[in-house]
Amino acid sequence: MNADANTGSGWRGIAIVWAIALLGAALVVTLAYSGTETWLGDTSRLGVFDALGVVLAASVVGALVVQFATRRPEGFVLRTSWSVAGAAALVALAALAVAPVTAA
């Protein structure tokens, strides 16, 4: 195996992780507004936040996998940080979006 093989810059991986977070958050928000009452076995109104936590966790794991797959150690922490920070911001926006549903 060639140690100098370049499998990508890693910055494309940030967009992939953000897309995962955006799709997951959009799905949870859509289901919340459609009247879904049970979230991962939780029947309380706050169960929707459990689902958003799963979306964030999947994004964090995805960020690590994608950045490890680039096989580029330089900038790893920066790229992973951007990936997770962006995913956290998207999930936070989704949490604000579902707040009126949980208060009703």
C-alpha cells in the first residue's frame, strides 16, 4: 500500500457529515410536526429530543469515520471539529424548530 496515497482533502467529508445531520434533523422535525408520539420507545412529548440526540451521535461517528477514511493526519482535528460543530448547530436549530411541538 502506498503511504503517500491521497484519498481526498477531507473537506468534502465535512459536507457529507453536515448532510447526514441535515437529513436526520429534517426527518425528525417532519415526523414531530406530523404527530408522531413515540420516539425510540419514549412516549413523552420530550422524546423527540432523544431522536435528535441519535442524529447528533450518528453525525459524530460519521465525522470520525469520514475523516479517518481520508488518511490525512494533517488537519484531522480541525476537519473533525468543523464536522461536529456544524452537525451540532443543525441539530440545535432542529431542537428549536420542534420546541413548539413539545410545549403543546
